[in-house]
Amino acid sequence: MHKIDFDLVEMTMDTMKYVIDRVSSTTTTIGKPKKAEELKALVGETVTEKGIGGEYAFKLWRKHLAKANVPVDHPRNLAFVPAAPTRAAIMFDLITSASSIHGAYWMEGAGGIFCENEAMRWMVSLTGLPEGAFGVFTSGGTAANLSAIVAARENWRRSDDKHQSEKGLIITSIGAHSSVKAMAKVADIDVVLVDTEDCLEKDALQESIDALSVKERQRLFAVVGTGGTTNAGIIDDLDGIASICNHENLWFHVDAAYGGGALMADSVKHLFKGIEKADSITIDPHKWMFSPYDCGAVIYKNPELAKKAHSQEGSYLDIFKDEGAHGFNPTDYQIQLTRRVRGLPLWFSLAMHGTDRYKEAVERGIELAQIAGRLIKDMPHVELVRDPSLSCVLYRRIGWKPEDYTHWTYENHESGFALVTPTKWKTGDRFETVSRFCFINPDTTEEDIRMILETMS
């Protein structure tokens, strides 16, 4: 199984041909999922005592299994937050896997971690955080948010012995990403939600803090603001939130997993005023920085506080902290010990193309949202729910019920034309089902948008 023979060489050639075809292709199709029993009927038993052979297994993948996936980089995949990894990043992701680097400690992965840190320095520079700020790559926004909040909680607990036995409390808005509430469960932290899906303003936050009981106020240690909500691309009043956090002695975390890429864009960077005052920031390069899945990142104003929270101890780990192995150890700053050097593909793509090309690609996503807004205004059967923000557009089909949106989504997906999914938007006291675009891929065209909207007529 670990030896080199002719079959392995042949299989390697087949694999490389598949990668070359995929990377160089300009026409990808939107696959569609099948039920597990359908896939089982198509491929049969694949994990057996004697094996089915690489050539046959690869054939099953190409013929049946690959087609049951939706490529996140299809130009008409505008659902959720899609992705559009550069071809350079995709290629280097293959090299990352082939290199078998353990990216937890400098002693084992110095070359790869050096490259990650080069990319990280550029990301930190976008935020405007002060000298000394730094971060690490994680598996995604959930792991990054969890790492930041655990660092915040441990810092709070160290500040007063009375906090050691208390359950922490954080405040965010209902517009915050679902991962904020999910990671709070993992960390056993309570969450107070400010009832706004729009911009979380300074006054609303202060009112929520003032409404807490004395005991709740003692448990409050952090506020999570959002730098581009997933649902609508809304940026909270980061500067106002920062001033409150400073006055109330609270950790300020900014979840910019999706919107953080827009820090590159001159047209909207001013909207992030105050992010440079954050104690920690989440950004997902696998979203708007054109890196392959999975690649998130957490950045700290004071990395030493994170190190105190996350650095793991064990006799088998002591050698990594010896002077002979001196260097930056990513595992000390986030929740994972075992990690791949997932920032390598981003580094290679940045090195190959330069940051100006990245800026252009992000500006194109913002431009596409504005184009979609104009098209919607010109069509009689659809209307904007709110003005486009960053690269998100919420719009409604006039006269439709929730089930109409669902049927339309499945119809377009089944035909292989597009994947655009509904969401909900709170207006007053009610949640309305609407449709949503999120533009990441610069290859999406105005005609793509027009054709999708026309299928609603």
C-alpha cells in the first residue's frame, strides 16, 4: 500500500490529468445531489476486504460521484457564500497535500509556516491593527470565532478569581452568523441577542448592556460585531461598538469571515472604520480571498493573550518549545493541535498574482451586486428588499409565497442552470421569505444575472 509500483505511477498520471482538466476548464456544470440509496445503486460496494482497484474507484468518481456535487466556483452558483479559488491556489493545494507537512509546530513545518505567515502579515495589514498583531489559519469561521472567544473568556477569567467558576456571557445581534451561537454552545457561554438584523448600532448595544442584571453584567466579557453579515452583507457600527467595549472593559471580536475580503476594496473599506480597534478578527480566505476550502483565519491584537489560552502542554510536546526548535507555533493560538498548512495555497496565489489582482477581483464582486440591483429595479416582476451591501443582494419576486421560492430554486438546480436559494429577512415583527444573491466569482456576468432573474417572470 505504501510501495511504488507501476499501478501507482499510472494512477498518479490519471490523477494529474483529472486535475489539469479541472483547473484548465472554462465550462463547469452545476451538479445536483442524489439520495444515498441512489448513489449506492450506481457504485455498489466500494470499501471491501480486497479493494476494488484504483482505476475502477476513480472511474466511479468521475462517472457518478463527482456529478453529485455542486462546484462552489460555478459562475451561476450564487447561494450561501460561494467561493472562487484561483487556479494557482487550487494547484498549490495539491502540492500542500503531497508535501505531507504537519503545520502545528515550526520544528516540523518551518518552510510551510513561513509561507503562511507571509500571507498572514498581508491580511493583518488590511485590518489596520497595531504593531504586534498577528494570527493563524484555521479550518474556517467557526473554528476562528471559537478560538477568539475562548481566548477572550480565559483572559476574563484570569482578570478576577471570581470569574473562574462563572459562566461567561457575550452580546451579539440576531444578524450575526450562526457559527457565533454554535461556538457559544461548545464553549458553554450564554449569548444575549440584540434584536436587529440590520446594522448593530452603538446605542442599541448600550441599551442591551444597561438592561442586564447586576449578575449578568459581571458575567459579560465580550461583544461580537459583524464585518459583513452573511445574509445581507451588513457591516455593524464597528467604531461605536469599539468605544463601548473600551469603556465597559469588554473584549471586542469582529466576525468578518465573509466581509473581510472587502478590506481590500477602496470603494468600501471606509465602512469598516473601527475594525482596527478590535481585540480579535475572523476572516475566511476561502470566501472572498479566493483560496480553496478549507481556510479560515483568526487575528489577534495581542497574540500573547491567545497563546495563554490555547498553548497545549504535554511531555511529548516539550521538544517543540525547546530553543533548538525555536519558531512560530500556530497551534499555540487556536483550538487545533493537528493542522495542515492550509494557508499555503493563499500564499502561492498571492505570490504569483500580486495583491492588486486580488483587489480588482473583490471590487468586481461589489460591482456585480450593484449591477444586479439596477437590473432588479428595471424589471417589473422583482424588487429590492434593501439596497445591495458589499456583494449581497436581497430581492423579492412580487406576489410569491415561500413555497414558490423553494420550487424555483429546485427547478433551476435540477436543470443544471443555477443555484440561487431563498433566505428570510426580518421586517418589523415578521420574517419574510426572499431571494438572495452573493457574488464572489469575478467570472459571473451581467447576462448570468439577467437570465436568472428572467426565470422568475
